[in-house]
Amino acid sequence: MPRTAIHIPGLVHQNPIPAACLNGTQLITGMIAPLNPGTQDIPDELDAKLANLFGHVAAILDAAGATWDDITKFNFSVSDDTVRSAINAWWVEQFPDPDTRPARHTQVVAIRGGVGCDFIAHIER
């Protein structure tokens, strides 16, 4: 199966790159920003930023024919380590069973909007 770029309406990068790439059974995203859908604007409130991130993840999964169960690794980039607790609330809501959660790494870095993520998924076809 050839490599396929995954583009999401409402999630547009400033650079000529897709939101994700599907190659065989692997789905890998670039950095997902907490942009309001269809804009380059980022909300001020952390909960709204996380709602945007998780919404963009859902849209990417849907466009690739994948589900949340296909995700094997999540990376979060945060500008402040205190953001972890807010991420944890969304994380537990999305992945309530601790025995089936994907791996996760959170790294403190300078990032526009204060938070972003990327993920890897393996899609059985």
C-alpha cells in the first residue's frame, strides 16, 4: 500500500505538510496544535486547547479509518509541567481502562499555545 497523506478539514498547517501519514498499517502524525478548527487561532483556556487537541486526534483517526484503540503511543509537548494534570483528566476519560492505555510521554519544551501532541497508531486491516 502506498504512503497516503491524511488531511483534516479545519486543521491546516502553515507549512506544506499533512496532519498525518498512513503507510501500510502505521499511522503517524506530525505535531498537532490546539488550533480552533478552521483557524490559526489558539484559545486562551487550557481546557479548550485540550478539547481542540483531542478533537483533532479523533478527526485524524476517523480519516484514516482508525479508532482510539489503534493508538500505541502518544507524545505531549507542554510549555509548563503543571499542564500534565489537565491532560491526565482528558486521558483517563478517553482511556478509562488502565490495562489498555497506549504508552505516553510528556516533554516540557517551548511550544506555541503551551501544549501539543502527536501519536502513532497501528491499524489492523
